[in-house]
Amino acid sequence: MKVLAAMSGGVDSAVAAARAVEAGHDVVGVHLALSRQPGTLRTGARGCCTIEDSMDAQRAANMIGIPYYVWDFSERFKLDVVDDFIAEYSAGRTPNPCMRCNERIKFAALLEKAVALGFDAVATGHYATIREDANGNRELHRAAAWAKDQSYVLGVLTTEQLAHSMFPLGPTPSKDEIRAEAAERGFSVANKPDSHDICFIPDGNTRGWLADKVGAEQGEILNRSGEVLGKHEGALAFTIGQRKGLNVGYPTDDGKPRFVLEIRPKTNEVVVGPREALALAEIAGTTFSWAGLDPLASGFITEPGESFDCHVQVRAHSDPMPAVARVDATAVDAEGLQVGPELVVTPHEPLNGVSPGQTAVLYVGTRVLGQCTIARTVSAVPAAV
């Protein structure tokens, strides 16, 4: 096959490209330039896709012996990831920019261009596996190494995107083996640290970055009954589950601390309450997709709207929780407006500290069934508490 290897400049993507070549594929390497700032160097940065990263990727491509290009995706990245991040926070939600980057850049814009140029697949250094069922339908599964498994951030892949995806590292038991293999191949990135945090906020100060982009305006801090407890200097500075920095000024009747339960951007209000109120009995979202066959086609249900057993994972490194899920065809929002269809997930045990805007990924065994962006939550604790 003709394969386009996405090379970030890290050890994983370098080994993935080399393995694709050894598997007999015709491979071309490409690095995505996601920023037009010429001074974006790794000094002080904790993200990825810097100028230094592009040079690391080129050195690896040269050693592998494959053509190498840099594609400018900066405008698409700004629109689909950075601007989306700002808009979601402005709406009181907590987005996952890595999910958006995978969804809209690496497996939408990149794959679209690759297919248009005649490539059969895009190979990345993600730790996940692709399997086929008895009828040849592709399924996305967890990697062999659960400690490094990245199937959660790939939960946004659609059936069509899955058909053109390749993950050469999926069967590898550990990251240590990848580093050892890179060293044997002579790659300079063999011991390069993993990137972390948000790549377009290299200093890690998300609050400061948002305040600079969106601004801050004083508003009120309320309890669940609507009583004003204090003032804040900007709702965007808060996150669901936050305890410190509330500046309420006086203790609760029972002496227990308060936590941020809700952020209301339209009224610039922050709602606080007891830790118990962070527990959620239900999450739901109208923006959802299936990574392969849907539950009906997979045989998990026999008719539309029927509930099915699954596990739900709400963060990249959290444990999957047993749950039941269903798709409501005619869901209604808090204002009485029809918003369906809606994917509704009810965990067996309440989920804690989950925010609208986060992604919930559904698993059946090791298989990634699909995902939704959480838009609605139901507390497990009555508002009177």
C-alpha cells in the first residue's frame, strides 16, 4: 500500500514509519506545521510540533530512507482546534484539544488530503490496534499495553477514517521496547521526552492564556439554591471540581469545603456546592459517532433505542466504568427544545468531576464502540443537598 506516515518528531511516530516500511509499504513521511510562529522552539515548551520537532522528524525520515515533507496546516489548526478551544471555554465547557486535533486535523484534514493524493492509509504512532470481524468490518481496539493505550483519544474516528488508518505500534507491549528499537535503529529521538500539556499553550498556564484571549469580567458565586456567596474575577478561571481560589469568605453550615459544580457563561455565574454534588448519575451528548459498526449493526441491540451494556471512559488516563447506554431519537434539552438524537450513558456508579465539553468514549471489551461530547449531565445528588 501507499502509506503517508505522520511524523511528529517523536520516537513513536519515527518507529511507526520505520515499521510501515519494513512491512513492505511505499511510505512517505510528513510533518504537520501547526503554527506559523518562527520562534516556536522547544525551549520552555512542553507541547509538540515545534521547529525542533520538524527537524527531528526529518532526521528520522532520512535514516529510514523515505521522502519527507512539511505540510502547513496552521490555518486549519487555528480554526478547528484553537478557536474551538476558546469557544468551548467561553460557553462554560471543558474541551479536549487533543481529541479535536485527532478528529479534525490528523484524521480529517490530513486523511482527506492523503486520499486525494492517492495514499491508501495514514500511519501514526498512536498505541491502538485495528481488527476485523468475521465479515471484514474494521474495529478499533485498545493497544496491547494498557498503560500506554491511546484508544481514548482515537475514539472520535469514524468508520470511513478507520478504513484508512494504520497503527504499527499497537501490538507492542511497552514504550520501553519502542525506545530500545529506536536506539537500535540509530534514531536521535530514542530518549526524547514525551510531549504533554496543550501544544499551543507551551507554558502550561491555561487560565492566563484564556484571560488574554477572552478577557475576564467580575461575576457572582452562587450556591445550588441561588444564594449569592461571593464574587469572582472571571468565570473562565474556574473548572468543574475546583476547590481552591473560590474566595467565598465564610464556611458552610456543616464546615465542609465547597467545589465548583457549574459554570454559567451567559450570566457569568459560578455555582458551588458540596463534593457529593459532583457525582453524576447520567451524561449525554448529541454530538456522537461510531468507530466502526454502530450498536444495532454490531448486534449489541436488536432495535433502535434499546439500551446496551458497555464501559465508559471520560478521560485519557481514567479507568473505564461499567455503564449502560442508549440513543434517544427525540431527546429534549433543559429549555424544552428537541435536540435528539442523543447518546445517553448511565454509569453503574456515579462519575465524579465530569464537565460538559469532555469526551465520553464507550468500550465493549477492548473495542472502542464510539464517543460523544458531553453536553448534558444529571447530578446523583438532589439540588436541595
